[in-house]
Amino acid sequence: MDRFDAMQAYARVVETASFTRAAETLHISRASVTQLVQQLEARLRVKLLHRTTRKVKVTADGAAYYERVVRLLADMDDAETSLSSAAAAPRGRLRVDVPSPFARFILMPALPAFHARHPDIQLHMGVSDRKVDLIDDNVDCVVRGGEVADQSLVARRVGELTIQAYAAPAYLEAAGEPQDPRDLDADPHRYVAYLRSRAGDIVPLILHRGADTVQVQGRYVVAADDGNAYLAAGLAGLGVLWLPTYMAEPYRASGELVHVLPDWRIDPMPMYVAYPPNRHVSAKVRVFIDWVIELMAQHAPLLTPLGSARIVPPEPRGRGRSSSGTRGSPENPA
């Protein structure tokens, strides 16, 4: 038995609460994971897991052992990546997940420069506004707009997006230009709704002007949970929409979108990079985060200085579980 492989397999079973999911993320067979954990229990002469046909639960001894295993694996990884050659040239496959407009307008255009700087990193980029489970989906880190609601993650605030209201000329010709957010509550006005999740929750639209605060209760003909689809609906003249400046500027400059309600303010949307607290931050993850921070400084810098990261103890599904990815969806398309 390779003790390192056995400890790695055991840690992944605890984190995913499943032998099958652990095998998938480690790219080995379920039988191999089962055998490694059994051999580890035999060597330790301790039962680490309670297994049933439906569930895997950690024993008290298994939970204590897991905490030490995670630290040991992190120390071993740190020892390797701290070598001068590894630190100077991070390498390997990096799995990240980012919002689709952020990938389209910011990350992809800048990717050649990142590749030139780090040619040995293979970037696997999930591009969507969906919720991601970092453990089950084997994702190293995510970039998300809006507050990260999953308190089990380490979340680093890297930027803040200025949000403004826009509409297509065709919409304004048909409905007229709204002068007040309350105008959107009556015919002929409409807005494009943004879905917080697949459950169908609509992101509330709240605007401020001095001491006046208005939450738009207007009607919509389409709601989307993807930023690019949301933008396309606005460009098609289906209603007023709310966009980060970086996303709207090319279309405002070309005349395809018009800035409306300019006297009203929408709270800025924070941008975060998030990753599981029990997963060691490797050199390739560090350089990716640094790159995102550089890009955000150009496109959406922090309006107020903040600490580097928020670390909240996880509330695991089974002790040690770094649960469900970014359960905080974007508050607006990012």
C-alpha cells in the first residue's frame, strides 16, 4: 500500500461523502479507492468510516485522523511547490469556473498574456453562471460576482463592479426613456430579469438617489440565468437591463445600448475568487488568483481597501466536508 495514495483517497472520500465521487475526482476506479481505504484501516487498526448502501459517514476516530491527513497532504504539496524550480514555473492542469460574460469580455482576451507568462499551465475553464460544487466537480477555484453565500469557502474579494441601467434604442423608441425607476412598474415599460438560480428566484432591482431608495417591481417578458443571454435580451430590445460597466461599454460606444436613469445609483457588485479551505493553494492557483487581481485592477478595481481573504470554518456534510462550491450566485451578470 502506498500510504500517500491511501491518505489522499481517504481524504477525498470524506470530502465528497462518496467512494464513487472520490474515484471520479482522483481519476481511478471505485474499487481502487475502496481497497486503499480498507488497507489504511487495516494498518491503523481503526474504523475510519461507517458505510451503508446509501451513505458514508466519518467515525470519531476518522474525523480526527482526517484533520491530520489534510494538514500532512498540504505540507507535502507545499514542500514540492516551494522548490525553486516549481515555484518559478508552476505547471499542470488548473480547473476554474468563471461567469460567462467575465470570461468573454475580460479573461479570454487576456489569456494569451497569461499563457506567455505561464506556458506550462493547462487551464480548464468552466464558463457559466451556474452554481458549482468545488469538491464534486473537482474545481480548484471559482470567480463569482455577488456575495459568496457558502460560508465553508475561503473567499478573496478582488474587485467591485459598477452597475448601471441600459436599454437598446429600439426599446426606447417603442416605450420611451424612463425618467424614474417607478416608471418601470407601468406600461409600456419592461425590464430584463436575471435569475439568481435555476429555482427561479429573480434578483431584486434596487436603486438609490440621495435618501430615496426604490425597488423595481416591474414586469418582464424574459428572465435568464446566464449573463450573455441576459445581455442578448437587452440588445434585442426586450427591456431595460442592469450591467457592469465593462460589459456594457462596447455596446454603449457603438450606440447599441443607451445609459438610462443616470441620476440613480445601484450598489456596486463585489467580485470574489473562492476556493475550499481544506485544499492547499498550489503555485498554479496562486498565479491564477494574482492574474485575476491584476485584471480586476484594470477593469473593476476595489472601491475601498479590504482584507485579503475571508476564512470561515466549514459546516461540513460529514466532518471535514468542504461543501457545495459557490452557493452564492451572482447578484447581477458578471
